[in-house]
Amino acid sequence: MTGISGLMAVMDTRSFASVWYWLLLAGLWTWLGRGALGVPSDLVRRVRGRGSDGPARMALLDWVSLTAPRWRIAPRDGAILTAAAAFALSSLAALGFLFDRQFAQALVLLLGPLALLAALRLRLAGRLDRIVGAAGEGRLAPDAAAADAAAAIARHLRATMILSAVSVAAAAIWGTRWLALHPNGL
């Protein structure tokens, strides 16, 4: 195969038979699992480690105070975004699983866990915003606030790893099932 036919063979548009889908899935979850809300994971590890110093704790609180407010969503906007996402995902799920469309199934297996991750990140941002607010008002000592923030971020990173493993495994199982039932891709 050379020329255009070789290029078309490499850029196969069938989702579960395409290497591009699997590269996108693996690359996306690898990238999303590297951090939480833009806070460097090595900084979280330093604060959670024994004998962590004051500058690392203050740096973590600074990062959190800069990144958490970016994730605020007004309740009305949140309801609209939730409704739009639910409509889009349920439409794709119906198209994919009721009408047996491979591309829609692949999108549901990709976007469904991402929607769950977005909800987890919004929840984490709210929790971190409350921790920083309590530290700013003097209700929580800065060292305790940094420890609480680091613990919340570490829990979120563990949940992200679990979600990514389940998401990739579910996509792999469903993709294998699809390919076994549709050997010619149709």
C-alpha cells in the first residue's frame, strides 16, 4: 500500500479498530492523571511528605488560591451545563447502544468518564476554595490548611487514577466485544 490508499488505511475512521482512538484514549487519561486543577503533583508530594518545609506549604496554598477560583460556576450556569451535558451524553448513548453506531459508542466511552472527572474536579475546587477561605479568615492555621489541601488533592488524584483505569478497561472490553461481533467493521 502506497500513496493515498496507505494513508487512508492508517487513518481508519472506524473507532474501535483505529489506532488513533486508542492513542487518544490512553494519551488523554495519561495527561489528565498528571495533576489536579493545575497544581503540580510534586508540590503535593512535598507537602504530604514527612518534615515538609513552610515554603512548600505556602507555595501549595498560593497555587490553590490561584487555581480553585477558576473552577467556580454559578448555580444557574451549572444547571445549564449539566442539562446540556446530560442531553448530549444520553443522545450519544441512545444513538450508540440502541441503534448500534460504533462512533457514538466510542464517544460515550470517551466522554462519559470525562464528564464524571469534570464533576470530581468541580467538587475538589469547591473543597479547596473552602480550605483557602478558612485559612484566609484565620479559622484554620496555614500549615493545617496546606495539609488538608494536599490530602484532598491526593485523594482526587487516586480517584482519577481509578477512574482512568476503569474507563480504559471498559473501553477495551467493549471495543474487543464490538470487534468480535463485527469482524469486518460493519
